[in-house]
Amino acid sequence: MLTIAQEKRRIQAILTSMVDAVVVLDLNGSIILANKAAERLFMAREGQLIGKQMDEISHVQEIIQMISQVLQTGYEVFTETHMRPATQIFRVHVVPVKDQEEQIEGVVAIFHDVTDARNFDQMRSEFVGNVSHELRTPLTSIKGFVETLLDGAAENSTTCRRFLSIIEAETDRLTRMIDDLLSLSSIESKERFINPKPVCIVRSMRNIMNILGPQISEKHLHVEFIYPFTLPRIVADEDLLGQVLINLLDNAIKYTPRNGKIIIRCQRKESRIITTISDTGMGIPRESLPRVFERFYRVDKARSRNQGGTGLGLSIVKHIVESHGGEVFVDSEVGRGSTFGISFLVI
Ligand SMILES: Nc1ncnc2c1ncn2[C@@H]1O[C@H](COP(=O)(O)OP(=O)(O)OP(=O)(O)O)[C@@H](O)[C@H]1O
Ligand SMILES: [Mg+2]
């Protein structure tokens, strides 16, 4: 048998080690016990909560009312509420403490921090909302053109061809979006096997310039590629690095008008290799700069959509670069151009 003192020490030890804040109040609503987490939550020093009423330590009316309600009714109650600071969300559980005759002696209030879980839920539902919206746009357009064709437009062969090519472009966009989403989720879940090897970023860049050569010459863009005679290699997955470079160069081409200029620079700065792609294009407003790496974010939705954009390119870039321990950055001025940069550690 444990003595009362031993029992009390054991309860204290359990309460102290708990992550949740626990407060025990007597019938008059005075605090008779509070653990360390509760002192942290209510910003009190050790022992300071004892003897206080709930309304002396918290301004959250909901909690004050819950406690007096349980003291009166003897039924337990739950709620989820914001605490101070208002960004913190807690699940609060108040249970009555009863003696052998079922008479209420007091209440125990437990505060469990659910901020991270709720923020994650919100991010996930925003993401699902975004994806559904983005998928619905091309589908609506495809359906519209198919209906018009069925209504008779198919009889005119020029109109028919035009509508079919729009449908083809929209279908391509859907496919691209789904490919991008899959590649993003496989990078995020780290399920894709990253195969890092020493690579020469100048060589990878040249490959990408060759791939995008037709788009560059079609828009009469002048491209300069500047790099030092010797440059250390970096450790990266060559295919993923290719995806990064192709997305950045593709944007520079897409968002720069005809006859514009693109300057690509690779250089060493201390222990890093910095690659920048600057263009003389339309630029990005200052307030949009922090958001361009977000999924689906496009400065000008309509314009990007006309170009077949899904708004996923830069979020893929950021994920790949960061999963290699590198960094991304951007600077831009509306009407003058943009510079996107990535940095990797040298071997
Ligand atoms: N070089 C650039 N100049 C001006 N704006 C740019 C540039 N690069 C990106 N942006 C802006 O950032 C947005 C996000 O770019 P991102 O590459 O993620 O998507 P996207 O190009 O619209 O579509 P995609 O998924 O096909 O790449 C673009 O819609 C555009 O508004
Ligand atoms: Mg892009």
C-alpha cells in the first residue's frame, strides 16, 4: 500500500511529465493543483496558480463558463478554442471529480495543443480545393467545346478543327498538371529514389538550352551563358537537376517578350555554386515575390493559363533544390525583368 504522501508524489510526477496542461479546481472554483505545462500555458511562475480563480488567469470566456457549468451540472464537456496567443488552438476537456456518494468535489481541466494538427488539416483541405479548381477549369472548357461541336459546329470543318485543337491543348494541360502533381508528391514523400552523383551544372544547363532551343529562336531571344573556365562539380540527381533548370529557363522564355534577352550565369561563391537566370521580361510585382514558389500561384492567372501554365513549375523547383540541401531565390522589377537563382554546395 502506498502512503498518502507517496501517492501524492506519484501524481505530481505524472502531472509534471505531461505535455498537456492540467488544472484541478475545488468546489469554489479555486485552483488546488496545476502542472508545469499549465504554468507555461497561463504564463505563471511556479506555484503562482494555486488559489486563483479561472477568470483571474484566463480571458477566454468559453473556458471560464465551461468550468462553472461542470461544477454545477456534474457533466463533462469538451471544446476546441483559441488561447493566447490567438494562433494557438487547444482542445479543452473539463471533467467533474466526484466522491463516493457521487457528490461533486471539484473539476479537472485538461488543455491539449492541437495547433499543428489543425493547421495541417487546413493546408490539406486548401490543397484539395486548389487541385479540384485547377482540374475543373480545363474540363469545363473541354465540355463546352464538345457540346458546341455536338450541337452542329462539327459540320463546319474549319471550326471543327479549331475546336478540336483547343480540346487537344486543354487535354495536354490536364495531363501536364497531373504529371507535375505526381512528381511533386513523389519528391515530397521522398519515395522517388534520388540518385546523387557529381555533376557539372554547366553541362546540364547546355543540355537544357538545346532542348528549349526551338522556343528560344522562335521568340528571337538573345541568350548569354556566362561561366568561369573551371567550376567545381556539385552532387545532385541529374534528372531532377534537369527538371529544375528546364522550369527556370522555360519561365524566362515564356514571360519575356520577343527580342528580349536572357542571361544565365554560373559562378562559385565560397562553398556554393550559384546559378542565376535573368530575363528582360515582364517582371513580378514585389508583393507577389514571396508567393511565386507556392503551388498553383500565378501572378496573372489568365496569361499563364493561355501559355499552358499550371503554376506548379516553381514549387517543383523549390522542392528539388531544397531536397538537395540547396536554396532558391528571386528578385524582380515589374517591366524590367526577373532573376531566379539556385545555389548548391560544391563537393
Ligand atoms: N521569369 C519570370 N518572369 C515573370 N514572371 C514569372 C517568371 N517566372 C515565374 N513567373 C511568375 O510566377 C508564376 C509561377 O511560376 P510557375 O513556373 O510555378 O508556374 P507557370 O509558369 O505559370 O506554370 P508551369 O507549371 O507550367 O511552370 C508564373 O505564373 C508567373 O506569373
Ligand atoms: Mg513555369
